[in-house]
Amino acid sequence: MKQTMTRISLIAAMIFGLSACVNIPYRAPIQQGNVIEEGRAKAIQQGMSKTEVANILGTPMLEDLFHKDRWDYIYRLDKHYQAAQQERVTIWFTNNIATKVEHSTVAP
């Protein structure tokens, strides 16, 4: 009886001890910026007003103080032990009308 309890205790101690050797702690995915949906980003076209763009994509993540006619929408997703996914939409305006639209994606 005593020998059985000793074995059970030893096995339990080994299991708990080995579980501490796992070096993969949990990391929650981190989202930053404006979520850019593919369909919405493609809906932005030259000739749209700032109001129309804001209705589709929301307010921009960055408004450059020195370049008021440029809006940047940036999104970054850091997943658990994978390369980060990044998307960026930059829109240039002239007289409150979109004149240039750039959409870039950095896939993992």
C-alpha cells in the first residue's frame, strides 16, 4: 500500500514537473488600427469626397498635420507566434475630392 502511494506521488510529481518545461505561453492576438475589409477598401475610388470615404472606411487612423489632404488607414494583426499581418490604405485629396488611392498588404 505504501509502495503504491509512493509510486502515485512520484508519477504525479513528474507530470507536474514536466508540465513546467513547456515554453509556449499563451499570447492573445493583438489588433491595432482600423479594420480594413477588402470590399470596403476596393469601394474607394477617385472622385469621392472626404465624407463619402469616411462613411465607407470610418475616420482615418492618421491625419498628417503637415499634409491635411492625406488620410492613412492602417491595420496590424499580431497572431500567436506568426508573422504580423499588415494592411494600409492611403488616400490623397485635392479640394476634398479623392485623387489617388493606394492599398497595400503585407501578408505573413
